[in-house]
Amino acid sequence: MAELKLMNINKRYPNGFHAVKDLNIYVSDGEFLSLVGPSGCGKSTTLRMIAGLEDISEGELYIGNRLSNDIPAKDRGIAMVFQSYALFPHMTVEANITFGLKIKKVPEKIRKEKLNWVLELLDLKGLENRKPAELSGGQRQRVALGRALVLDPDVLLLDEPLSNLDAKLRVKMRTELKRIHKKLKSTIIYVTHDQAEAMTLSDRIAVMKDGKLMQIGTPSEIYNNP
Ligand code: ADP
Ligand code: ADP
């Protein structure tokens, strides 16, 4: 588990665009924080900086008690799930889920154990030999989540993970996410457009606009003081 400290974080893209401005957020160990705000306000950029996929232009990010600059992306204990799933189309569910473990040279016996654990957790048993094209949207989304969870991340970054699903499945996956968070107790930052999702899932909600943090608080604090 890990806490995150974003201290005066700024992002300027190479074209000069100032996408994130003086962002200060403290995320405590095991907290579920939702990041909301209009399209283009800097949510994905923020997640990508935390994951180490994008440089921080100014400011400091602490992961646990270490400055992020000192930790390569692969050693951050952070896993990210993208809106678009980004599954490998030619690989089976099993190969997709265990890919990251193979990269880390985790022995086969442990890979199998972890695979079975997430198949069980995410209700994917029996689908291990299918390819992504042979799955429903919800199943694909769960595979993408499984691929992140097998890595035992301290921090899980979810970028609109339910946005490609139909309404019914979204509600079902919302419940599953809540259950998974309870069980794993990892720190989660969850980017969503969906107010109801942010309300039901989060310990706190951070509202961004034009690259700035406008508000941060519990769901009732945010929606009683709009
Ligand atoms: P989405 O969040 O809809 O999946 P992206 O994350 O790919 O889309 O992009 C988010 C926004 O950033 C879009 O408005 C896109 O036009 C813009 N964007 C992405 N990459 C670049 C880039 N290299 N240069 C300028 N704008 C970009
Ligand atoms: P959100 O996730 O809130 O939709 P993003 O973080 O994707 O927003 O983008 C924030 C802003 O930064 C947008 O205006 C977007 O167009 C811009 N942007 C994103 N990626 C790039 C890039 N590579 N170069 C320049 N601008 C970018």
C-alpha cells in the first residue's frame, strides 16, 4: 500500500500547452479518490504523470515517502487501466493477464496461482483460452483490470475504465470495483465522467477544471456545495 503526495505539480506539453497547474493532492494509503471534471481538464495527464508515463514539468510527487524522480515507472508499484482496454488481440485471456508477470520473470507456478486468483475474483473462469475478440465488452474490461491486479499494485490508476460498457454492466462493474477495493485495500485514483459512479465509489472526489484543482472532499461535501 502507498500514499501519494502531489505537491505543486505542473505539466507543460512540448507544444507549450499548460495542461496541469499547481496541483496539490494528498491521497492516503488505501483511499479511493475519484478525479472528475470536463473533458480536457487534465485528468489523464495527471494519471500519466503519477504512473511515470509522462514527465512532471514542475513540482514534486511522492510515492510512499520516496520522490518519484528516484523511482523508474516499472518500480513504482503502480498499475494503470486505460479506457480502451489495450489488450493484446492475438493473445488469449490467460496470456494477456500473465503478460506483466512474465516480463517481471515471475516463476510459472506463481503466475498460475495469480491467474487463478484473478479469474476467480473477476468471474472470468472458463474464458482463459479465448481471444479478446471472442469476449463481451464487460469481459474485456475485466481482463484489463485482471492484468493490472495480478501485479499486486500498491496504487491502481483507472482512467474511465467503465466508459465503453452499457449502462447495466457499468452498474454491475461499479459494485465489483467496490468489492475489489475492499478486498485489496490498494490506493485507487479513478477518473470518471459519471457523477453517480464517483458518488458511490469514492472516499473523496477531486474536481478539476482547466488543469486546476477546484474542489476536493467527500462525496457529500462535493455535491452539497456545488
Ligand atoms: P481520450 O481522453 O478521449 O481517450 P486522448 O487521451 O488520446 O483521448 O487525448 C486527450 C486529448 O488530448 C484530446 O483532446 C487529444 O486531441 C489531445 N491530445 C492527445 N495527444 C496529443 C498530442 N500529441 N498533441 C496535442 N494534443 C493531443
Ligand atoms: P482529460 O483526461 O481531463 O480529458 P487530458 O489530460 O487528456 O484531459 O488533456 C488535458 C489537456 O492537455 C487537453 O487540452 C489536451 O488537449 C492536452 N494534451 C493532452 N496531451 C497532449 C500532448 N501530448 N500535447 C499537447 N497537449 C496535450
